[in-house]
Amino acid sequence: MYIESYKQLIVWQKSIQLVRFVYELTEKFPKNETYGLISQMRRAAVSIPSNIAEGYKRKGLGEYLNFLSIADASAAELETQFIIAEDLYKKIDFTKAVLLLEEVQKMLVVIIKKLIANRYTLNANNSGFTLVEMMVAFLIFSIILTIFSSVFLSSSQLQKRAFNIQQAEENANYVLESMAKEIRVSKISGPDSNCPSSPASTLSITHPVNGNIVYSLNGTSVQRTVGGTVTTISSNTVDFTRLQFCISGTPTEDKKQPRVTILASIRSKKTQQQASVDIQTTVSQRFLSDQ
């Protein structure tokens, strides 16, 4: 059956129901958990249908798989929080919510496996020739093979270069989506910095769990600093030649959701010709009720 909207996905519908369960259950928690388990469980639950929907609306299969993987990771995070909550608050019945979460996790695993299988099936069906086609092609092109060998070599190099650039883009998109996931649930620090006149070279956010996080560019690598610990989050197959941030909507007293536009330029380390690709994405902070 053709699906016109992510709202028709059963896994999305089930995860929306799961969000309601989590909100109802956390209402029974003591008030001292407002900024603890209540906030964490609600954010993890909301992340599941949000990433399913956002991934469905993306253009490429690779991006869809990335967002489904993020949704699956959020489900695992919520599963762990259920285990902790069940141990702490034994009088609350978590059975229905836990069973529904398990159902959502199984559906996500099935969807991810099918999409990966379809990707390889499409690649296999679209590559190579039949034996007859190979014989005919050989007979036709054997006469002019010497003349056009340089053309074929150039074409092969272009294809390899295109593949390397595509791989670099996928790795860069994964870095940006990892950053976006934390930005959505964090308090954004710093004054507004408009594009393109005055973008910021670093971004500082306050995460509800990890505390202060700073994103910056060191050479051609993206770094994430938490509590003085610096981690490189970009892949060794991609160079970031630019990483800038445009912040708008702060301070929050103006009742507008803060937004961060991430501007990046990347190039593949495997490509000899240093052609760069520009990437831009905008992330809005999500305000969730802590009541």
C-alpha cells in the first residue's frame, strides 16, 4: 500500500501513543523529579515519533535511515529510564508503556533492516550486465577501445570522486544531525548572530543532562567540548573547511523559539581535487512541558 504521509506509519502512531503514556505516568512521579526522570523520559519519548517523521520527509534513503537510527537510540534511552523508574517507584504500573515501547522498538528494527536490504537490492539490480550484453559490448567497443581509453579512465575517476564526495556528505550530515539532536533540547547561549553578516564560529548550549556543551572547528575537524573534555565528532574521511552558527530568537523572553542555522563546507579527504560542498540546516529548540 502506498503511504502518502508519515502519519500513516503504524510505528509513528504507536510512538505517539507511547508519548501519551509517558506523560501520564510521569505525572505520578514526585515533584523533585521534575528536572530529572520526568524531563528525560518525556524528551526521549517525544524524540521517537519526531525523528520518524523528520526522516520520512527527507529526500534520501541514507538520511531516512539516520533518523530512524536516532529514533531507535531514543527508544533504547527510554527503555533504560523505564528500568530505573520501575526500580524507584514500584507502586506505579509501567506494564502497558513498557510493552508498547518494546513493540515500537521491534517495528523500528524491522523497518531499518528492510530499508537496508532494499538499498542493496537496488544497487545489485542496477549494476552489471548480462553475459550477452557483455559480449555485444565487447565486440562493438574493442575496435575503438584504444582511442577512447583515456575517456573511460577519466569517467572512472569522476565516478570515484563523486562517490567519495557523497560519502563525505553522508558523514557530515550525521555530524550535523547529532548536533541538532542536542540543540533541540538545550538552552542556547550567546547573543543573536545574523547570517550572512556576522555568523558565530562556536556554539555554546546548556544540555539538561550533559551540562555546558561547546561545538567548534579545530582545523578541519568538528570538536565537542563537555566539562573540559574535548572529543572529535567528525569522521576521518571528511574535512570541514567551514563551521559557523547563526543564532536567532534569543533571549527567550521574546516568546519565540530560539533557532540555530548551521553553515558548513566539507570536502572528501580521498578526493585529490579539493572541491568543497556547502551544507546548511536550521534547528529549532523544542520547548516541552515540565509539569
